[in-house]
Amino acid sequence: MTKIGCHPWAKFDVDPRIQKIIMQIKHASYFSGITSKQDGQMKPYGDGRDEVALLNRKKYFEKVGLDIDKSVAVNLVHGIKVARVDQNYAGQIVQDADALITNVADLILTITVADCVPIIFFDQVNKAVGIAHAGWRGVVGNIVSNVVEAMQENFDTNQSDLTVNVGPHIQKCHFEIQNDVADKFSDYPKSIVKQDGKIFVDLQSAIKHQLTSIGVQPQNIEVSDECTYCLTGKYFSFRRDKPEILLAMMAYVGLYSLHG
Ligand SMILES: [Zn+2]
């Protein structure tokens, strides 16, 4: 992100018409992304092991021109709770939630994933963003509808204005489950794939179904087809790597501000 600071735009001899367009674009825009394996382990544990994650986060944010002090992390618990955050949360780790929402510009909402699904929400009318972490428990618990409801209550979001981005995660090619978990997907029969005596779950199709059921427009839902398990060189995968300590990528979202 380019910081404008106290330098007047005119100093750069920008045509006022172009300047206005840039301002409009920036006002309407959000930034988001996901780190890769090369960027290192990003999960903060809230203890001594944090040093590596914090260093990796700092390096990454510097690389993409973001300020780590504006970032908010969350201690994920595979639940369905949504936390609204503002500038008071900058640099903090929110406890016991799996989704964050805000309408404060420049804050960077972050979660970590290593097979679970990162989901990003953007309301361009009311200028608000959200991010959720969903493993199979979060999907069964319908965390995405909790995020949409929280955005409606807090920011007057209309679901038909929402853009939703479902990021890289373990896809049906590799997410094998047993009968006990498959039973929990009884509301989403199309998400269960049986093949060669094995059962696989298609998390993204269940998420898409949940989003469209509450009025998010199908054309506003973008889904990544990247599988974290398949892409050995690019992503950490908990199921593939079976590490003693979870190594995870960071997904993030924030609103641009003109007053950086
Ligand atoms: Zn795969």
C-alpha cells in the first residue's frame, strides 16, 4: 500500500481528474492475500513460540507494504464466533473466535490456515470487511452465515452487496473423512463424495450453498481451486505434513484508507 502521509497529491503533478478516480478506486477497495510456505510459519501461539511467527509476519508485511502494528490476529478455536474489532485491537490477538469483522480502514484482519478454508468478505457499499477460518466444524456450524449476520447487524450490510472470496484449502481430492464426520454433512449431500470405498468432503461446495442460501449472489462468490495438500511446494498442509507443531499460512484482509 502506498502511504500518502502529509504529502499533498498536487506535489506529484497528478491531473485532478485522475486524482479523483484514484481516490474513488482507493475508497472502494480492499486488500487481501494469503502467504505461502516460503513466507514461513505464521501462526501465533501466544507464548514463546511466537517469535518465529512474528518475525515472519513482520517480513511479509514489509514485503507487501503493510504495517504489522495495524494487524489483528486471532486465537482460532474451530468455533463459529465472530468478533468485531476496531483500532483498539491493532497489534492484539483476539481470543476464542474464528472470524473477525471491521469497518475501520487500515486494520489488517488475519487468520491462519493449513488446510482449513480462509474466507474473505467485502461490503463495498458500507465499506466493511470480514475474514473467517473454517475447518469441517466451522462449515458444519455455518460460520459464514454468522459472519454475514454480524456484518448486517454492525454495518448494515446487505448480503447482495457482498463479495466473498474462498481461498486455498484442502479440496475434495484429499479431504478424506470417516462416517461420523460425513453424518454431520447430512444437510449438504452434494458435498460428500464416495469413491473406492473412501469418503471425501467438498468443503467449498457446502460453503457456496450456505452463502447463496442467505442471499449472497453466486456471481459475487469467488472460489480458489488450489488444494493445500496437492501443492506441496506452495502451501503447508496439516494432513500431508503431520507436523508436531502446526505450521500455517496467514490469510488477511483490510480496507484501504486515504489517510495512511
Ligand atoms: Zn488435493
